[in-house]
Amino acid sequence: MTEVLILGGTGWLSGRVARRWRDAGARVTCLARGARPVPRGTVLVAGDRDDASAYDVLRRDWDEVVDVSSRARHVRAAVDALGTRAGRWTYVSSVSVYADEATVGADESAPLHAAAPDDQDDYAGQKAAAEDAVRALDERFRIIRPGLIVGAGDPSDRFGYWAAAFDRAGSQPVLVPPLADRWTQVIDVDDVAAFVVAGGGRSIVNAVGDPQPLADVLTRVRRRTSHTGDVVEADAEWLTAHGVAHWMGDRSLPLWLPAEMTGFMRHANRAFLDGGGSLTPLDETIVEVVADERERGTDRTRRAGLTRAEEADLLDELRSPRHV
């Protein structure tokens, strides 16, 4: 029986990876703090990765180790403790490691951000440092660099924001960012999980979907909701002046990027497809996301986007006589 260790296994992506390995017939062990349940049929080893002794009971042979951590010190400690016992080590990184955010169609050979020190809260730099640790395993490592992962249950609330924004607005207007020449690139969470378990090909692969014009994606999301109102586009300068952020976080318009970041959501995915990766049709993912947002509540507190009240205030300001 294939022995698989998931460093995590209770999160959004890592839980799906654990279930897929389980369904493939593997014996799956998950190292996690234990605050959330592991998938049924897998084994929890409770441990805090800030404690080096967390790996002591895991020092045995593993056919596969999967790590998704964004803290380089956790990845380094795991490689030091278990690297010689792993047949293959898969690290889930991110396209955020790429330093060049302007080149369209960049592949896995593009230059990376510098590795960040352990005490620096720098997502891209931490992922780059973690990749350095995993590369020490030579031919046994795989590094998978997803783009924006989307789907039901997404804890980041980025893609789901648009399903919620259109659906909650009904016949009222929805505020959108500038759309001309803006692109987005998303991949369904289940496609990433499937590739982690079964994917082959190169040792480093971008797990990304096909680039899509942002206007087209928002139109497709809107069509799956109950929205019948206007779609009101604001320019970048106006949004920035009114405290609306790019991409993610509070008071943001998710998926919107600065105009100069022309390549960030347009990476090459040929290695992913050649390595056996598959892409769920975007409309299928959108249907699941809309249903999920309705179930969780379109007006719930979110980690990304605008509240409906914030959006309404901005729309009133945008349409006031002094700004027309």
C-alpha cells in the first residue's frame, strides 16, 4: 500500500489532496495541530510545526510527502527531518514566486523573487525560500506552482466575491474595476488536487488555467446569478483615491490588478497540460461557486471584497452630479 504523508490535510486544498490519495487506495497520514478534523479514513498525527519534535513519530519511510506550507522554516525543518525517508516530495508553491509580473506567457524558467529570511512576512519570498529547501532533495522533488485557486469553500473569498456581489445586488447596480485589457487566470481546486496526486511531467510545473479576459469572466459569473441591474465600471485612479484596493483583502475589488501587472495572470500552462493536468470547464466551477456563496451567505463577513454598504456608498459617490 502506498504510504502518504500530508503536512497539513485539514485545510481547503490539503484536505482535498488527502481525500484524493485516500480514494486512490493510499494509506494517508496527516500532520496537523488537530483544531480541525482530518478527512474520514485518514490518520491524524497531532503536532505543531513550530516544534521540531513534531516530526519525531513520523521518521519512517514514505512513498509520498506533500507540503503546502507558506513558511519556509516549516518546510526546511520537514525536509531536514524526513527528506531521506521520502520516495517523492511534492511542494505546493505559487506563481507568486515569479519576479517578472509583466511578461505574458512566462513559463517555469522565469526568474524568481529572492528568498526571504524566516522572520520576514513576505509570501512570495517565503515560498521561494521553501522551494530552495525542497530542491535539496534532487530528483525526488516536485514543485507545483498554482495560480489563483478557486472553487466551493474558498477561504480567500476572492473569486467567490463576484458571485456574491452580483447575486446580492438583485436589480441594483454592481461596481466593477476597469476591464479593458485586464485578464485573469484561475484553476479549480479539484484540478490542483488531482495534479498533486496523479500529475507527472517536469519537476517544476505551473498549475494554472487558461488566461481569460476579466470582462468575460465577470460576465459569465453574472449570468449564473440573479443579477439584473447595471454593471458600473470605475477607473483605476478613482478607485484608488477612494481607498479601494487591488486583488484581495478588506475594501478591495478582487481579481483587479494594476495595469502594469500584465503577466501575473497570464502564465504558460503547457507543462501542466503535458504532464496530465486537466481543467474543469470554467462555467462548471462558476455554478459550484454561486451555489456555495448562496449557502454560506452572500452578505457574510468576507476576507476579500466590499460589503454591500461600502459598494452602495461608492456607487452613490460615483454617480453624484459633481463626479459625472
